[in-house]
Amino acid sequence: MEQHTQGPWIVSLDPRYPNEPCIDAVIDGVTWHIALCHNAAGPDDGSAEANARLIAAAPELLATLKAALPALRADVEKQTAVGANRPSIESVTLRTARSRYEAAMSLLAKIDGANGTQNATTGR
């Protein structure tokens, strides 16, 4: 995985694009533009600000997900051990724990670019 620009990321406005919020990272006093959010359905859409806030939270969301992985994995292991006495019945709790862990791992693979997704525009 290539390393993303370090956070925190902030939402700001670039004077060149007064109606479209930017996502910036401030690193050692230098502002780096990460992304510009356009209004999807015109200037009155309002989705650009919400999209910018979501994107700006990405580094914190990623760190939180990575921090939660050991607990998610431990829950799967605990529920597997509990269910060892009844191997023919997989508990709802184990299925839920496994589903949460697998969803987290799948999301991390997507972030790492390891899931084989292609760019819709370029096909790469």
C-alpha cells in the first residue's frame, strides 16, 4: 500500500473555487491540497460540503479501523472457542463477529488496492 498523505485533513475553501470545498493537509506549516469536491447536481446541491467532511475524516477513520482489528479478531476467536462444544451449530454471535471482521479486512484491502478493483474511467 502506498502511504496516504498524513493527517489530519481539514476542509477549507480555495479562493479560486469559492463554492467548492477543498480537503487540505497542513504539514509542517505547508498546506497541501488533497482533493476538491464539486457539487454533484449544481451550485445549490450541498453534497460537496458533506463529501468534503467525509473525505477529510478518512485518515482518522482508517486509524480507528486499524485500531479495532485486534478486538474484532479476538471476538471471532472467542466465539469460535465458545462454539467448539457445538461444532454442528454456528452461533449467530459467531456469524456476526466473523462478518464484522471480514468486512473490516475487506475494507482495508480496498484501501490498499488489493481487491482488484478497476478505475471506471481508465479500466486500470
